[in-house]
Amino acid sequence: MNERKIGKLAEYLRKTKHLRMRDVYQGVCSETAYIRLETGESLPEFMTLSYIFSRMGKSVNKVSMMVGYKEYEIYCVQEKLEKAILEGRYQDAGKILDSYQKRKTAPLPPHQQYILKMRAAIMLEQGKYAEAQRYVECAVEKTLPQFHMDMLDEYLLSEEEWTLLLMWLQCRLYMGDKAIYKQCKKILNILEESKIDSEIKISLYPKVVWLLAESMRQEGIEEQAEKIVRKTLELLVENTSLLFFLPILEILTQVAGKKNDEAELAKIKAYIAALKWSYQSSGVTVFDSKIYLWEINRQNKLYLLSETVRQERKQNNLTQDTLAEKAGLDSKTLSRIENGANFPKPRTFRRLMNAINCEYDIYRTNLVTDDFSLLEIEWKISGEIMRENYKKARNLLKKMKKGLSPEFKENRQYILYITIVLDVQEKRLDLREAIISCIQAFEVTRPFVQERFEVAMLSVQETIIANFIAKLYRRQGDESRAIILLEHVLAGFDNSEVEDKYHYKELALVLENLSHYCETSNELEKALNYCNRGIKLLLLCGKGGMLGSFLMQRTYIGERLKKDNDTCRKEYGMVYQILELMQMENDRCALQKYYSNRYNRNIVDDAGINQRHNIDTY
């Protein structure tokens, strides 16, 4: 997605929402910079771009990014800073912020706002609420000069700006303001009426609800928040998000306790125990049940630009000199790009990609389009296939074909692949034909040479196709071939300098199937390692959709490795609670049936006994 397409997308969103240009860019960048964005002349740096899209209700988490070492380093620094504050190392956090202040991008309004926000976070966690409030107010002024809370519904706010307002209310609450729940309700109403992405909603909504419940708890009326808290829980389950699950469940325990509803209290505590067990048994830190309003819940996909250029060059068996010549660059310039010393302009990057017949851009979505409605259809198709509504998925695909340009490889690849998936599910293709067709779809973007996958990370779409091919191999009875293919895919990600969590979707798919295939091939230690890695990845990314399946697989592998029956039964009980909480009915029924056959007992009864025993342990 180049500057022109990103600009057209920004213009499309603004005009379809009937927004004034000034409201979108005010305080974030200059009018000239924004006009250059919409006309495709140039792009702002990513943090600025995220504010612009977020103000229009769209999360840039749906966009994959090619970043340089310095940009990636900012992500790592922000994570290091958050960890220091969470662990109470406030002096270290202050030093990190001092260093951040010296960065080249620090003078830009979004970065200035971030620095002030995190200084406020340090004060908040130290209980210095008046100082925290002053920092928050200064931060708000950076992008919202002369802001008035009474005129809240007249502003376009980004996710970060909403967060700052919540932090301001939190300071007021802890300083004795007993009426902030009225303002929290107003914010909830605005968010309800706003058409915002699910990614933004699941990040903001629980924070507002938690703050609302906190203010009500101080007034002794927390049970009045029950309806909206349960709605928040449903939102998280619907989006398979683990973000803020524990704090939201803790609110429900307070409500159930206030109502003297012992059965409900025991049920919620069982869910909490199971979730804490999943974290602690996987070596992932569980902080307390408080929501930290200042935390960044980043979900976007990152690729190092230098790494991508280097890997794609090697995939194509080109020397630096040969690629530089084909792209019309000096070989020393290419060397500096590959080493991360230089970050090329988007046009230079595209010249390099064109020279090796790749369509990568600095910013990318799974489809190459500036029509956001087509991206929405893509997500709907995935949902319908998951729910086995193949007829609906095929109708949506027909609709997509009319608007999606076949000019781009990734678009052609997507259409081919989804058609194959639907044909396989509806038994229009046999396994052999499906494998041949899938390999042809894969080769729209690169040769299907498994040994070469280790040299370069596959794209999301390429990984999904390779994963499907592995499934087809297994259905043919060739499990070893499926394992070899997925291990080559995994090796490409393992050789990357970027952390796993920035590619969680692809990795979770590969790790889940590798764990299953290795287990059924009796490679139990390998299966357990893949399973543990998948669980940790999901927990760190706050993704719950596949968590129960992974945990169930881990216990089953442990069972096969001769873990004692009592321990396995207790673990299955925990898994059952998580599957019930996340409303994974198929997995829950499968576990119930297996448990009955294996132990000649009812897991519903045993889970209740085990959870009552373990509630105080976790």
C-alpha cells in the first residue's frame, strides 16, 4: 500500500464519515502535511499516521508495516518503559523517558504527548495524583489545545487521546472526586454511538467500564455497573481477546459478593483461577487485577525493512551488486539499507522490490486496495468460513471480485486460495487436485521451494496457504511431509530479528498444527515445545481464541508422557473452564466426551470440585 493508496484511504474514510479536514489533523500535524497525505505526495511517520486514522475510528493494526531499526527500537523502548513502570522501577523508567526525549521524532506532537503521558503514569503508580494530573493536562494540550471536557462530544479523538482523558478522570477519582462516573457514562455513550474498529473498541471500552466500576465501588453502588460489565465481557469473548479479562471478572466477583450470589461468585472465581493457572503454568507474568489505563495494547504486524530487502534478495539468488544495478542504486547504498544504517524512501524501497518482482510496500494490508469496504469483506469471509457458512462466504467472494483489482499478485493469490478452500470444504476438489491448486496459488507470489522459506519470512497470506497445504498432506496420510513443510515456514520466522508477537497470527497457526502433527507422529517432546511456545505467544498477545485448544493439547501430551492422572484431571478441569468462558462450544464438547471415555467421569462435576479446591491457590 503506497503513499497514494494510504492517502486515498484517508480521504475515503474522512469523506464517508463527513468529517472536516481540520478536525482530523488539528494538533497532530500541519494542514500542509495532511493535504500531502491525502494527495499521496508523502506520508507522516507512523505514530502520527496512527492518530489520524484512529480519530476516524479505524485502527492501523490492520496494516502491516515495514520499519527501520530506529523505528523498531522505539517499539522496544516503549515496551521496556512499560515493564519498568509495572515492576515499580520508577527511576529506571524516568531514565528511559529522558533518553526517549532526545530522539529525532520526540518533538512531534504525538511523541511529546506520549512522553508526558508516561511521566503521568509514573506519578499515578506512585500515588502522586496531583502531579500525574498536571502531566496529563500538559499531554492533552499537545494535540488538543484549549480542550474542554464539557464539549467532549464535539471532538474527534484518537485512542491515545481517549486514554489521556481516562487517566485525567482516574486522577480526579483518587483525589476524592466522587462524581466521575457521570463522565464515564458520557464517554461510554459517545463510544457506543461512534463507528469505531473492534480493535479500538476492545482497547478502550473495558478501560472506561473499569473506571466506571471503580468510581461506583467507592460509592458502594458497584452492582449498578453489572449490566455494562457483562456487556464488556461479551465484547471481549466475541473478539476472542484476553485483554483486561481478569480485571473485568474481578468486578463481577465484587458484584456477586454484594448480591450474596454464592453460586455466581464461585463460577466467576473458577474462571479467574483457570485464567491465572494458564498464565502461571506457562511462565507468563500475571500482574494484579487492576487495569493500567496508560498501557499500549499494540496488535499490528511489523517487518524490518532492511531484513525484508536482504531476505528477498537471497530468496532470488541475487548478489548486492546485481540487485543494486537492477534497481538503479549504488551497491554501497543497498549495503547500508540491508545493514539498517539507512532507511530508504518508500519510492526507493519499491524500486528494490520491483527489481525482484515483489509487490511489497512500506505499509501493507493482505489485499492491495484503497477501498476499505473490500478489507471489511475479507474479514467477513474469514468469519463465515470459520463458522462453516460456505455459501455465504462464496457470495461475499463474488462481491469482492467485482471491486478487487487483479492487477496485483496478492489479490489474485487471495481469490485463488479462498476459492480452493471453499471447493475443498464443499468436496468439489479431491485432495491431490487441491494440493496442486494450492501450490499454484502460492506461486503467484514466490516459488514453492520449502528449503528457501528459511531464508525469508512468508507473508500472512503465504503462511496461511502453506499451512493449508500441510493440512492437505496430513489428510493424505503424509504427516511427515506436513511437519517438514511447517518447520521450514517456522524457521523463516525464527531467523527474524523481530519478536514473535508481531507475527502472532501466522505463528499461532503454524505452532498449533506442528504440535498436533508431531504428537500424532509420536514426537512428543517436539510437540510439547511447540505447544508451550504457542500458549505463551497467545497469552503475551492477549489472544484467547485458540488458547483452550492449545492448553487441552498440552495436557494431552503430558498425559501421553505419563504425567499422573490426578494432575491431568485437574488441568483438564482448568481447560474446561477456559473453553466455557471463551464460549468454544465445539472444543468444550470434544473435551467432555474425551474425558468421559478416558476417566469414566463427568468433567462438569470434576471441574467444579477441582476449581473449588484451587480457587484460593491461584
